[in-house]
Amino acid sequence: MKIAMGADHAGYRLKDELKPLIESLGHEVQDYGCSCADSVDYPDYALAVCEKVAAGEADKGILICGTGIGMTIAANKVPGIRCALVHDLFSAKATREHNDSNVLALGERVVGPGVAQEIVKIWLETEFSEGERHRNRVNKVKALEDKFAIHP
Ligand code: RB5
């Protein structure tokens, strides 16, 4: 899969640590920055990654900031994005199976690199469970986007 990654100054270290793992699992990483500790704004990086996922130019996205919260809020504003903030292994699996999340958010200040690696591995490996009820609910989430979409 093509995995788009983005982080702010509080998350770029974890992004850079996760890249070799993702590549070793056979995926291609598209890195949209940032790559140093100079202060930047997380919505800019959420947008860069989510535009690629929403356009189908990346299969999934991974966003990292200090808490993962800002990235999650920003990402979920982009139509077509279902971003899950995950800091435990159970949720990593459940959000793929139940929500068909296409973007994963992590907080570098919340989770250590070892747990983050396991989360990423599980999240990338778990398929959406095609059960009728889950499909229905994801479709209802998509309907919310349509309801509030601004039509020029
Ligand atoms: C940056 O200090 C921090 O606010 C940001 O990385 C993130 O945690 C926001 O949600």
C-alpha cells in the first residue's frame, strides 16, 4: 500500500522512527513532513496527507502530533477521511474492523515508540469487517458529510 505520513514539530521524531517499520512491511511511504523541531501548524500537515488519501493517491494516512488530537480534528474535516486517534492495540484493530478508518493519528507525547509500532502494524494489517451493520454505520457517517457539505 501507499502510506502518506505527516507530522508537526511535536511528532516528526515518531514519524521518522515508524517509517522503516512501515517500509519493512512492504509498503511505500510518502512523507509530507515536517522533518525538524521548528514550530509548524498541524492542520497544514493533516491537509497534505488527507488530500492524498481522499484523492486515492495514497491508500492510507498516518498523522502524528504531540497528542494526536489536533491532527484528528483537522483530518476529520476533509471529506472522505475517517481518522482514528489510537493509543492502544485493541482500538487499532477495532477501528479498522468497525470504522474502516483510513487515517491513523498518534500522539508522540502520549505513546512510546514500541507501542506505536505495534499499533501501526495491527492497523495496517487489519481489514474492514464487511459485516452489514458496520457498512451501514460507515455509510451513515458518509451521509453526514453530504448533509453538511457546502455546495457552491
Ligand atoms: C504542539 O505544541 C501541539 O499543540 C500539537 O502537536 C498537538 O498536540 C495539537 O493537538
